[in-house]
Amino acid sequence: MLSGDFGRLFRYAVSGGLSAATHFGVGLACSAVLPAVPASSIGFAASVVVSYVLQHTWVFRSAVGHGVAGARFLSVTVAAFSLNAVVLWTGTSLLGGPYAVVQGVALVLIPALNYALNSRWTFT
């Protein structure tokens, strides 16, 4: 059984993978009928539910109540959502990159920001 910081990082990676798969899959499906930023935004919203439940209960095993943790998590999510929108808009609209590649870049940047803020503030 994994424990300590390594165990938490492992659980975060697994939960992040599930959240990213939700974000990417829903966003990609929506991109067939919507521009990149709205499509990704819908995917991002779906991934928020997956992410919060897994992080609160499994990754950080938080005792912080949902009122406090939820509000903090939503604050972190707004920061991550903003980063995602900027990366998607810049990559697809300004640079003309394909959705899948640009969203892949965003999905590398966002987990680093989320882990730093959630491990030090949201769930403690």
C-alpha cells in the first residue's frame, strides 16, 4: 500500500487521469459542433465533479467540510478554468493549432497548478 506523499501523489495522478479523460472526452465530443473554447469549457465543467469527489474523499482524505473545501475548490477551479481558456484560445484562435494538441498542452499545465493549491490550501 502506498503511503505518505508518494501515495498522495499517486492517488492524485490517478484521479487527475480520470478527470482529464472526462475533460478531454467530453470536450472532444463537443468540439464536433462547438468552437474549441466552449467545447473545452463543457468538458472542464464535467471534470470538476469527478475531480472534487475524488480529491476530497480519496486523494487528500480531507476532514474539511464540504462548505469550506467546496468553496476553496471552486476558487482553485476558477483559476484553472481561466488558464485553460487562455491556453485554448491562444493555441487554437491565435496560433491555429488543432484542438487535441492544444488541449493536451493545457492538460499538462492545469494539474500542476491544482495540486499546488489544493494540497496547501483547499483540503487542509
